[in-house]
Amino acid sequence: MHQGGLDTPDRARSALVRFVTGWPPNWPSSRRIAAAVVLGLTLWLIRSFLIPLIWAAVFAIANWPLYRRCAQHVPEGMRAHVLPLAFSILITFLVLGPIVFAFAILAGQSQAWLTEISIMDKGGPLAPSWLRATPMVGTRLADAWNDAAGTPGGLSALLSRVEDSSLLHSLQSAGHLIAYHAFVVAITVVALLFFFRRGDELALALAHRIDEQFGRLGGKFVGVAIAALRATVQSMVLVGLIDGIAMGIIYATVHIPSPIAWGAVTGILAMLPFIGYSAVAAVCVSQLAQGATASALLVGAVGFAVLFSSDKFVRPMLMAKGARLDFLGALMGTVGGLQTFGLLGIFIGPMIVAVGKAMLDEWLTYLRPVQPGALCRDGITNSAPPECVSIAPDALPRSCGTSS
């Protein structure tokens, strides 16, 4: 109860704040405004580091169970510095090693192609027979090919038409791309080392804060997101193995040179959605250049079918089991995440869809009427009418018999 008129200035000040800002009088405190400004400036300053930090968090969360098992068998003195450093280096090699190997194979093949092209250019490469046999447009395409590159030195003349400025621009773009990804890799490794060293502390602090702010449901949704992330990583590895083995067998069947190496390249690239097609296309182009049209068509058709089935069916099925998503949800999460966030969206997309599905299921669960006499979640028999159940997930009743 207010006494006298002592609170009149405070009430007037509160009314003025509400009139000017439209906010409740106690809500826009100076500490909250200062914290929001500092946090916004911090995010703006480190915006270039956000992508590497997210990559490091993805790798740390995905490999955390394995890291904890290794920590149990390592002496106490090595857990603080040696084990996080060793794990960070190991993950870096496991991630970058296969990628470097795949691009090294492609670079070597590109060098072989350039050598063959230079030899063919000396005599003038004529249009292949399969191009002229193409229905309706084959003859025109073959004649255009022969006019442009069918004479000795025709390919060199064709390539010389490319402007030097556009070539320089392409080289600069490639240099910027390499420099940016080198920066991302370096920051990711440093951040990964930090996450492994301070992972327990960060996990406890986040769990405590989430429990305070969101209660039981907050921890449940975080668990769903983590499960979806780990299921995504596991599905990538399994899809890469399946595609690599299958395509290696196909390459060996049609007598592709180095079928094991090309199968490994295809499997490594197939870990990422839609990237494995580039390896199959490279093999097909190589076969076409050698005049092996039948084997090129066979590799292209079978390879497309294998990779398409893996991306559209096998990958979502493997993810659905661990991420608690059905086939359609896993497919939409992967493709939608890749389309929205790029390569990082392969991991973020299924997490977002899994958490959204868990929220929807929770909301629908508490929206559903509970019949009298049914057991509640806490094991108490409900004797109240059906409309006693709250539909708000953040306002869950402790007992179904408690009216909201």
C-alpha cells in the first residue's frame, strides 16, 4: 500500500517512460540496454569468425562421445592440453585428408586431360562418331565442332579468344576462395581446441541456463538437436562408404584405370549431397575422350542411379533413425539446409527440422484432450474433465487434475 504522496514522482516518471517509449516502466533498464548494445557490437565485430566457430561446434558436438571415452583412458595430466590438441589435429586430418586426396586425384587427371588435348590439337580433333549419331541435332553439332576445332591448332585458336581480363579475374576469384577457406580452417582448428578443453564447463553452464529459462522442455529440445547433428554426421560417413564401394565395383567392371582410387574419390565427394556427381562426370568425360562411348554411358547411367538413390533415399533413412525424423523430414532438412545455409546447412537443416518437429509434437500432445481415468505423465490418475489440459507447452500442469 502506498503511503501519502511519496511515490508520486516515481509514478510520474514511470508514466513518462511508458508514454515516450511504449515499454513497461521497469523493462528497459539501463543494464539490459547496455548488455544488448555490447552483445550486438561483439557479434558485429566477430561476424567473420562466426562460420568457423559454428564449424568447430559441429565437429566438437559430433565427436564429443568419442572424446569422453578417450579421456577416461588418458592420464590426468594429459587431459587438459595434450588430448584436446591431439583430437583437434586428428579431426583436422580426418576431414581435410580425404578432401585433399580427392582433389589431388582430380588434379592429376586434369593434367592428363590437358596433355591429351594438346596432342589432339596438333592434328585437329574431329567430332566423335557418337555426336554425329545424335538424333536431330547430331549433324549440326558435329559440323560446328569440326569448323571450330577440327583443324590443326583449332583448339588453341578457340582458347585464345578468351580475354585476358576475364582469365585474370577468374584466377583472382580462385585465390580469394583459397585464402578464405584457409582462414576458415585455421580458426576452426583453434576453436575446436578450445571447445575440447572447455567442453565440460560450457556444457554444464549451458545446461544450467537452459534449465532455468526453459525448464524440462529446453533440455529435451537440445537433446533432439544434438541427436540430429550426430545422425547427420554418421549418415554422411555411411553414404560415402556405400557409394565409394559401389562405384569402385562399377569402375572395375568397365575397366576404368585406377578403379580403387576413383571409387575412393567418388565416395569422399559423395559424403556431401550432389558433389559425388562431379567424380562420375569426370570419369565419363575421360572415357568419351578415349572413344569408349558405351562404357561412358554405362558409368554415367549407373553412377547417377547410385548417387541419386543414396542422396534421396539412403541418406534420409539413416538420418531418420537417429534424428527422430521421418524420411520426408530428413530429406527436407538436408536439401533445405543446403539451399539456405550452403555447406553448413547440411548439418544445421536437420537440426532445425528435428527441433521444430519435436516442438510440434509436444504442442499437439498437450493439445489432445485427456480422458478421465487416464494416467498423466507423472503417473497420477486424472479425474478432471478433458478441458483441464493446458495447450501451452511452457505452462505444463504438474497434474492433469489441476485446472489451468
